[in-house]
Amino acid sequence: MGVFDPLLFFYSIFTVPKTIMDTNNIEQILLGKLILEPELLEKYNFHVDIFQTPLNKEIYTIIDKYKQNGTTIDIITISKKLNHLDNCTSYLSSLLDKGHIYADVQSLILELDEISKTNKLLHIAQDIDNSVSNHKTTSAIMYEIQKNLEGINDNTTQELSSLSDLLKNTLEDINKRMSTDGLLGIATGFDKIDKFTGGWQESDLVIIGGASSMGKTSFALALLLNACVYSNCPSVIFSYEMSGTQLLKRLISMESGVNNSYIINGTLGKDEYLHVNQAIAKIEKLPLNIDECNITSLNYLIKKTKEYVRVKNVKLVLVDYLQLVSYSNKNSTREQEVSKVARTLKNLAKELNITIIALSQLNRGVGMRAMGKPTLSDLRESGEIEQASDVVILIHRPEYYGIEHDDKGEPTKGMANIIFAKGRNIGVGEIPLRFNSSLTKFENL
């Protein structure tokens, strides 16, 4: 068996023969069109790095700068910046000739973008080969790979959306919402929350925070279960703290009405055992997935989320919980690492057009407060979590802190306040729910 050559491997996968036109020719046609129609720079969003030929890259930089400054763009003005080159006017004239060739601008850009990415991947392969030869640790090599791949993705080209297209899409969304009964998103299963939110919306990052023993995992599980039941929504939970068996026992308890401790201890009567089996039969039919997260890295979470979306059409993702997702960067603080996770989850929700719900710890000081009522500032490593999220929910159970009556004199026994501390598109407010402590289950009042 021969020795594995990473460079040869990457070449075999990514190198695509150009049978019709070479890279330089594609660049020249695109530059010719940009000189003839400078307004194309406003319509398409692409990076200077798609140009591989140094001269073509220099010409594009001049055109782009002239466009930003409002300078006239023609072969005369461009040649003034290229007077250090011989025959520059002749070369620019040839670009104008090629600019008249019929070719779709977006196709030209995408072709050059693909070539640029291929070259960058080959450089990454070379770097991997050098790193392995220099006996770098696998974690250091993986970090460099991730950083380089992020750089490639940051330069992805795309056509800019026009205002008319955005207005058309907005009107379609308004009409769609008018034709429904108010619940356009994924059902939460709680009447007042559904009315307040309209259901969970695509591309949203929802953060659920609560002090220890407030029931945030139980609340999140209820949201997941209800999404499957009421909206038939394919969902997945990434569980970093509990095993799949532990989670299922909780779900079975919630669905069957049988105390979870009886299920754990196996002290079930005949009727209870029947209810448990009925609950199992119901849960088995739901589009629910559980990932026990044997790997805690952020890369694993990203990769598996995309896989669940692609293979199982998942629309709702639950992460339990945010601070347990690991992102190692030796030069960053813990708050910066958690911020990176939060920003990545938001970008992932937007990229995949799904809803992501992530649980978050609160600072321990919240329990020392008189009423124990949490606020946004109580989110642990809160800076970027608050900024990245679309909705922040905080769970408060006054009874837990020995408070027997609320501000209105109403009894707090069995009550839970679901505090919407941030709602980018829905506002803020509080919604009361019933909390069944024997089942650790949240219910409509």
C-alpha cells in the first residue's frame, strides 16, 4: 500500500479541468463587463480574492475604488493608475472587447469563486502536510483548519437582494400571516405563549435561562414535545448533561402523568405501567431525535445540526445547555468562548432557516435576591448571549424561594412565571403557567 499524500488527495477531489475557458479569460470577460457597466459592482457582492491573476486583481481594485469615490471608470482613467506597465492601454482595450461577449455575470463570479476556493483548499492541504511533518498537536492543526475554512466561507459571493424583491417577500409573509389563526410558527403547546409569540419563528435563536431547580430543562422538553405533537415538527435535542435514557424517562413521565421517581425506581403499579406503555407508543411515533453529544465541541454541533436538517428535515433544535458546548481558543476568555458559541448558533439558525432553543445558566447571585427574580444581566457570560439572541426567556418560581403570595396577593403555590426579558420582534412580558412539581411538568393554567 502506498503512502497517503494529502496534496494528491485534495487535487483529485477539487481540481476541475477547464475545457472551455481558462481562469484568466474568465477574469478578463468579467473585468470588461465591469468597465462597461460599473453599476454591476452594486448588484453583486464578491471579494477581490476571486481574481487569481495579479494584473487583473489590480485592475479590479482600481475599478472598485473609483466606483466608491464616484470617479469616471474608463480605459483612460484606469490606465493612469497602470502607467508603470507597458501596453496597459492595449490590454484594457482587449478587456472592453471581451466585455461584449455574452456571458452571465453571476455565472462568471461563481466560477471564479469556485476556482479561488479550490486554490485555498489546496493551500490548506499543504499547511496540514507541513503541520503534520512538524509534529504539531492534532488540536492545534484542527484549530488552524477551522480558522482557514471560516475565512473561505466569509468570502462567499452572492447576488445582493433588491428592495423590490424584499418588499415582495415581505408582502407574501404578511398575506400568509393574515390567512392563519395567528399561529404561523412552531407551536409551543402553551396557549398564552403561542398567542404572545405566534409560535417559534424560523431563523430565531431562543435562550431559556433559569436558576438551579427552576425547571428549565423540563420546560424546554415540553416545548420540544409539544412542537412534535401539535406542529408535527421534526426536532432534535443535543443533550450535554443527561443521557438519552434519562431524557426519555422525563418525557414519558410528562406524557403519562406518572411520577418520574416511580419510573426511575421501577415502583409502578399495573395502571401506571399501562400509562407508561401508552406514552412510549405515542412518543415513538413523533419526529423526535436525541443526540447524546459524546463529543462536546462546537464543530460537532454545527456538523450534526446540518446533518439532521439535511437528512431528517429538522426545524427545531434544542441545546441543553449553552455553557457545555466547548470552543477551545487558548487566547480567549471563557466569556469570549461562550460568546462565540452564541453567535455561531444564531448564524446557524439563520443559515439553515430553523429555530434553535438553547438553555443557559444564570449567575449564582440571582438566588440571593429578595424575590429571586432573574433579569437579563443574570445570564452567565451574558454579553454576547443577549446580543445574539432574538428571544430571551427567564423562568421564575416564587414558591421555590418561600414567597407565598405575589405582588397582587395571589397565592404562588404551583405557579411559574415565564418572563420574556427580550423579544426582538414580539416585545417583553410575563406569562403565568402551572408547575406540577411531582411531574416537573409545566401546564396551561
